[in-house]
Amino acid sequence: MNWLKTFTAATSMLVASLSFAEVGPWELEAQDEDKDISVFTRTVEGSPLKEFKGVTHIKADVSAFVALLRDADVATDWMHNVIDFKVMTRPSETENVVYTVNKTPWPVTNRDAYIRSVMTANETGAVTSSIVAVPEFKETDDDYIRMPELKGSWVFTPQSEGMVEVVYQVHANPGGSLPDWLVNTIVVETPMNTLSNLQEIVVNEKYQGKTFAFIEEAIMPKVMAAEKASEPQIIAGE
């Protein structure tokens, strides 16, 4: 597992360096009221590509979203402009490294990336999948331009009445040069179309009724505290 320690350290340094970049305020860039999807963007110092954040609400269990993210076979069906998606290694239930190829309009060269993702859960049952590029995972392919930087996350937060708030946030350095019109299109179309596709696919029956140990372990302290609070209190002298 030495490679894992190396990449963990390297990606942690990358995330830290990107986090120190000056960012502007979030601005509403696009909205689909019928589908309840909002897309926000903000500028990142020194980057030609804005950071995006897509937000929607879907009636489903959080575990269904986890099951979908783990289903690599359908990734190209709902992730916007992703034309290749392969799991390279999965060292645990909550961590993997994937290889992706993102399609760009001709004559712009397609981009590829190796991306490490780590899932965590908290005591409320919310799940975060943090993603970061690991460009040195394998040698570059002459057919593509390697994306040197990418960081982001999926956050699935349980709401009332069985709803889940979904927040999809990413900032990337696409490598090479991109025309301004394409840069502006990417940060809107990617979250808008991805979340629209997500709404349709996550309700598939095969993703329902799943359980994951890392979620159960995270909420266990809260469950135990609730059970303890409901126990009859023994009064001294009874």
C-alpha cells in the first residue's frame, strides 16, 4: 500500500494548495425551476475555468446515491460528457481511483484524468465523496491532454420527508488551452446535465434498499444516544 500513502500525501498537498487560492463569491449562473436545479459559479485566482456548484433535491435514500457512485458500468450514462470511466483500484469500500475521459467539441482535444475519491459519512447520515486528481498515477496518453488539477465533492444530505439535498461542486484545470466559449459552457452544462441525469437514474430499483457499513458506523453513536435517552430512568430509592 506504499503507492496509496504516496498519492494520499500528494493529493492532500494539492488540495491544500488549491484551497489557498483566492476565490470570488458564488453567483447564480443558471436555473431549471421545473427540475429544481441551480448552478452557481465563482472565479478562482489564476484559473481560466470557474469553479461550479450544482444543487438539487431528490426523493431517495442517501444509500442509493452511494450505490450509484459505486456503479462504474453506468457512469458514462449520466455523467455529462464522460465517455470513458474505469475503476483502476478500490482499496476499500469508501475509496477508489478511477480513470475518466471527457469529451470536448472538435477540434479541441479530449481530456483524461485519474481521480481519487474518498467517501465519508457523519452522524446525521450525510455522505461526502471528495474527489481530487492524481495526474501521476499513470503515464500520459498521447491521444488526450491530461488534466493536471481537479478537486471537488459530492455531498448528499438527508432532508425532511425523505428528500436528499445533492450538492455537486468541482474546480478543475483542464490543461492546455480552451476557447473562452467552451470554458463558459463547461461550468454550466456539466453540473446542469449531470444532475438532471442523476435525478432519473438514482431512482432505479437496483440502487434501492442498500446498506453500507461506513454510514451505519457513522450514525451509530447518534442511534445509541437516542436509545439511551429513551430508557426508563432509575430513581434512587425505588
